[in-house]
Amino acid sequence: MTAVPTSSAPPSPRTSDRPEVSGWAGWVAFGGIMMIIIGALNAIYGAVAIFNDDWAVWSNRAIVYLDLTQWGWVHLAVGGLVMIAGFGVLSGNGVGRAAGAVVVAVSMIVSFVALPIYPLWSLVVLTLEALVLYALVAHGGELSSARGA
């Protein structure tokens, strides 16, 4: 004897085919936007350091690893890379997410080494970059899943 379906309703879609999306997909998008903002602000601070070498938060120049003009170029370059990588993260693909994680890690190192120059700014940026890096590494794949890609 064969079993005859008793209901004419279509079979329910299997939920196991789709990966579960948590609220971190929004945090990954937030991370991409924050990368754009942090990159732009780092580029602005870099431009200020390039054009005004006498400007510094701490006047103790003995603990600065590079000249302020050199730090300006470093911040300008890293800020531009972080900003570009932020757009890659917002695209939702894996390459953009991986590049974003690498660039944010490099930016964290630059922000840490720049603590003597911009102490408060560096601590704020380090905190934001740590949150962005965690969102990209631990939950980055959820942004592409949320978009249906």
C-alpha cells in the first residue's frame, strides 16, 4: 500500500538550507560604515600632521617613534585603505570582508603606536576597531546571508 497525502498544502520549506542570521549582520554593516568614517578621520588627522608639524596633543616628542610629518603620511595612507576596505565590507563579499579585517588589524597597530601623539583619539579608535574586527571575523558571513547572496 502506498501512502496518500491527506493535505493539499505545499510542503513547508526546509529551514536548514538557509544559514541562520543573527543581529550581527547589522553590526557588520555598521562596521563597514564605521570603517569609512574612521578612515576618513584618520586621513584628516594625517593631513593635519603633514601640513602642521608643530601640532600635537602631547608636547613630549621624545616618546614619538617617527616625526609627526611621517606619522601624517602613515595615517593618511592607512586611513585611505580603511575607507576603501569599508566599501568592500559593505558589498558583502568574502574578499572585501577579509581585506577589511586585515586593514583594520593594521590600523589597530598604527593607532596603538600613535598613542603618544593622539592618546584619546587612539583609544577611541582602538575600541571601535576592536568591535569592527570582531564583527568582521566572527559574524562577517551573516551580512551576505542576510542579503540572500
